Amino acid sequence: MRHLISITDLRPAEVEAIFAITEDLKTKYSAGLREAILPGRVMALLFEKPSLRTRVSFESGMIQLGGGSMFLGNDVGFNSARESLADFGRVLSQFVDVIVVRAKSHQTATELAQYSTCAVINGLTDFAHPCQALADLYTLRELEGELGGKKLAFIGDANNVSRSLLEICAYLGMRFVLASPPGYRFEDAYLNDTRKRIPGLQFDVTDDPAAAVKGACAVYTDVWTSMGQEAESQQRLRDFAKYQVNAALLKHAPQAHFLHCLPAHRGEEVTDEVMDGPQSAVVQQAGNRMHVQKGILAWLLSKGHGAE
């Protein structure tokens, strides 16, 4: 049984396999064909956090593939005192073919995968956001072609999105540069472990956003205060004040594509001028969530596409 909880659950060749399926399905979709390759398959969505892109893209994608989807709310007792997560996962996985979990804690997703007898996909946790990172690099591949040897600059903190981006950039031969103030960077233990697991990792960190974006093919940012960090908001606003992605910063990377996982706090981490400007690829990036997740579902559930 295969799960997708973190990027490192995949091998580089499997990322390429998912991208190939994605390209095939997206090409057919653009031609008006929604190929029903997963008839009768059922997906359960378990969300502890609100979502636009993750929920709608997964539901739409599964329907287009010929399957069904159900969004399960608090009434089913997910991650509550009603029953153990082990019992919950063992039972739910008897009814569905794949579970997408959007959890506050990464441990919730890993435990659910441990006890489930169907595939589990991480739709976001506090530690990782693999579906987002896969869609991001697929978008860059569409825009740039071959990515090996190119640089992605992330302006912000070492969060779930940047962590997954770091890992997939290493898989695809990209250099990842983080521009972040001290105190908001990757832990040494995580970096050391990642270097052992992905020997080709190319990583730099700086407190100079202009130096980070110079020569980058993509400039990426995320909100300074993520869900669950609201109590830190005022401190983060002060600490990240010089890390805004604006027109002045992009003058140091005039050919770079601007990416954001959304939702954006316009006027904080990014300006309207950048979000709506000619370098912005955020709409294409968001749209590719559905296409790449269709590729993930097909790879996990279709015979010959990684199902075991």
C-alpha cells in the first residue's frame, strides 16, 4: 500500500511518472475529454482546516476521473475523543479507496496512514504540503522546461510549503534558496536528515531577499502568519517587514515567475502589483493543483501506476 504523506514518500522517478500522467490527463482535459479512468472509486476528505483549493481541486479531479468524493465533517468523529484514530482509520478505509487528510498535526496524517488499508494523501499538515509542491514544480516545468540547474527562491519562513518545495527541488536538480530572518529557518537536524536522504540537495539561506532572488527562475512566497500562528501575528509582521515581494524586489529577478500557494495576504508578504503583474503565475499554479492531484490519484489507484 502506497501513501503520499511527504515528498520523500516518492522516488524521483515516481515524481516524473506522476507528471507524465498529469500531462496526459491535462492535455485531454484541454481538448474537452475527461477520461473516466477511476470508475467506482471513492475518495474521503477529512479536513481539520478550511480550504478552497485543496478541497475543490480534489473533489473536481476525482469526479472528472469517474469516481466519487465525500467530505466528512465533525459528525463522523475524526480525530476526536469518540474513538481512537487507529479504529477510525481501520474502519473508514474499509469503505473508501483513498483518504485525503488536511490535519493540524503531521502526526495525525502519519498515524492515519499507519492504520488505514487504503491510500492516504496529505492535503496539508503543519510539517508538509506535498500536493502543493508537486503542483508548483509541475507549473514551473510548463513555464521553464527543464528545471535541472535552475534556482527557486523562497522569501519567508521555513514552513510546511517551503519544506516540501526544498525536497522536490532536490529531486529535480534545482537549487533552493531561503531568504528568512534568523529564528524562522530550517532546523539543522532536519537539514542534516534531508541531506542524507537526498544527496543531491542544493540549499542556501540568507537574510538578503535581493541576493536570494538574483538569477532565480521563480520567486515564491507564502503568508507570514499561517493558520494556527495567529498569536504570533504582530511579531511576525515586524520580523518579516523587509521580506515583502514587491516590484522593487522583482527588479533583481526580471525574468522570474512569481508563485504563491494562496490564499495571499495582499499588502503583507506580496503587493497587488506583483500578484496581478506580468510575472505572476499564481492562477496557473492554483489550477494545476487539480491536474496534478488527478495524476496522483491515477498513479496511486490505477493498475500499473504505482498501486501495490
